[in-house]
Amino acid sequence: MPWGRILTAMVTPFTADGKLDLDGARRLAAHLVDHGSDGLVVAGTTGESPALSHEEKISLFKAVKEAVGGRAAVIAGTGTNSTAASIELSREAEALGLDGLMLVVPYYNRPSQEGLYRHFKAIAEAVNLPIILYNIPSRTGRNMEAATTLRLAEIKNIVAVKEASGDLDQATAIIRDAPPGFLVYSGDDSLTLPLMAVGAYGVISVAAHVAGDKMQAMVRSFVSGDVAGAAALHRELFPLFKALFITSNPVPVKEALNMMGLPAGPVRLPLVEASPAEKEKIAAALKAAGILAD
């Protein structure tokens, strides 16, 4: 730690018939690291983790680590809504030599704040790897409150949170009262710069798949004190940020990658491909950002 300011929540490439494309994953991982990504989060929400088997996740962790290990951090998405299953997968990721873990708030169960604390504490105590918590109430049905995140931040190997609640006040409360060294990452591309303005460290990004170099430039401009330059890049990228979420993530970003000729392939059911109208909007946003030729 720290792993860097731009971590890309990497899509999981599939073949045309829906099988795991490990060669595509290696090629995509290398491309992302060559174009602005300081590290990669594998098998998270954007990686379609609910549609991946345990064995597929292990294979994916290995492939990405082989492709970019030593050049960039590789962080395994090992959180599920079962504490025991999360511990098992986390231990296997640690044995593979990955650099860290990202643990999502348990979904569907709707645990209390005390339940969240005990869930994450149990996983943290079972491994030695550094851990990023992941709060995304729009997906999980449960918001992890600032007080709970701050309580967990006192545990030695819980070192960061991906805060995707969309609540600037909540993120500010965490940043204000967190122990030294605890990092807050934006979980929303469009809130990266606003959150950095109140002390966030960086972003765990979807848009960095297609605009990683510009996002890196935005973050570096802000950190160096060129706030106006960072704001200009934020405004330039803002339509793209929104286009990549016009339907359920990762449907739009996979469409964008396919348009660019990069490994992505289809999504797995129950997700379905973007509609023709959505594809037009994604293409238009890529062209406006100078990513695709007119």
C-alpha cells in the first residue's frame, strides 16, 4: 500500500459462446496497465462476480496476476453474502500471491451495522492481505454507515473503502475521522474529482477501461495543484462517465470495449446486451471523447 490512485474494476472477458476468456483477460489487463491503471480489481461488480463460479474466479486471479504482477497491483474481489465463503475465497487469493482483497457489503441478507462489522472483522482476521471495503447500497440493499466504516478502519489490515453510496457527506465524514493512512476511493467515476476535493485518495473506476490516460491526467493535475486543469478534464469526461451507466454496469463498458476492438465479449445472463439506442449513445460518447473516430 498504497496501490495507486486509479484502480480499474476490470470486466471479465468472455468468448462469444459465454466461456471465460483467460487469454482475453491477460491482454486486457496488460492494456489497462499500459493506459492509466495503477492497479486492477478482478471479479468485482464490473467483473460480473455473481455470474462467475468459484473456480472461474481463481482462474481469473491467476491469469491477471501472471499478466501484470510486478507492474501493477492485482486486487481480488472475494466478498460475497456468505462470511464463510468469503473467508475461503480470500484465503485462496492470498495463497496465489495477490496484492489485496476487495470485500463488498453482503447483498440480499440486509445485515445490521453490527452484522456488517462482524462479517468484515471475521474475514480480516482470517487473512493477512490488506483489504478494501466496498459500499454500494444501490446493489446490496444496505448502506454501510460512516460510523461502521470508521470502526472497521481501526482493524490493522482494513486499509481503504470504495465508497459508492453517492453521498458526499458520508464520504466526508469517513475522510474526516479515519485513522492516518486509511484511504477513501470514489466508487463513481463522475464523483472522483468532487471526492478528491474533500480528501479522497482516488477512484476504483469503470471509465478507466476506455479513458484511463485522461483520468490519470485529471488525477495528477489535481494532486499537483492544477485544479482548473483537473476540472476541465472532469467536464470533458463527464458525458462519457454518464454514458457508461445508461444501463446496468458492465453492459455499457463491455459494449465500449468491443467497439474499440479490445477483449470483452458478451455479458452473461441475467444481464443482456445494450439496446440499439443505447449502443448509439455509447458510440457517440466515445467519439465525443476522442476515443473512437467519427
